[in-house]
Amino acid sequence: MNLPNKLTILRIIMAPIFLATFLINFPHHYFVALILFCVASITDLIDGKYARKHNMITDFGKFLDPLADKMLTTAAFLGFIKLEIGYGIVWITFIVLIREFLITSLRLISAGKGRVIAANIWGKAKTVSQMTGIIVAILVEYIISLGVLNDEICSTLGYVVSGFLWVSAGLTVISGVLYLMENLEFVDYKK
């Protein structure tokens, strides 16, 4: 197994550890969760660049890398629902999960027909926007947990977090629609 695939597997392992750290209340747990999420996110950047640079792109990696991303971001969104972070987080999570189920199903169908659908620029933009929004949300939650801000500032930060997360939801929808349109040949809806 090559290094990029090992980094992808590491990201998969880190997803439930991140979620547990995010949800279990201990001193500075949000900060620890933030560090774990950032490290996992960086592995996503490193494994892709390394695989392309050293010609180590594999079908296994094309399949597993998006799955690892989905596991990590889904873990964060589930944690956000539990803590009611941001405005509309349940709807944002619903949008993200529907898109992920749709594209994963499409990838499974195409793989059964001998083709691997790799991430395109919109899928990558979606992932970057989600990871950025998640990092901002966790950072804000950590700052709020320190108890040094007044209610008005905390409320404003809640709107900022929601803005980031709604932008990522918008990109999630756009990328999902584009993936579907580009790969309609795998959706046999005429029979």
C-alpha cells in the first residue's frame, strides 16, 4: 500500500476519534478536536498532491479518498447537530448527507460498470468549503466555551459560522448536480 492510501486510511481512523473528542466534555476538548480535524484535513491535501507528483494514483485511492472526506465532514456535522451549532445546521447536514448518498451511489454504479468517478474541481471546492466552515465553527465554539465573550458577540459569531456552513451547503448542491449531469450515462432512468 502506498503512502497516499495510508494517509487516507489514517483520515478514516481519525474521523471517529475527532467526533469523540468533540463531543466528550473535558478541558479544552474543542481545541483538541480542532487540532485533530486540521491534521486530518491536511492529510487530504498531502495525499492527493503526493499521489499526483509521484504517479501513485490508484483506483483504491480514488474510491477511498472521497469516502474518508465524507466520514470526517459527516462526523463534524453530526457533532454540530448534537450541540446545535449554527442556524439551520440540521438542514445543512441533511443537504450534505443527501448529496453524499447520491454521489456515492453514482460512484458505486459506475464502478460496477468499470469506471471510477474521481473528484472534479467542484467536488474539491465543496470539500474545501466544508472543511473551512467546520474549522471556523469549531474555533468559534472553542472561543465561546472559554466564556470570555458577551452574548451579543457570541450571537454574531453564530451568524458567521452559519454563513460559512450555508456557503458550503450551496457548493455541495452545485457539485452534486454537476456530478449527476456529467455521469447520467450511469443512471438508467429510461427503463
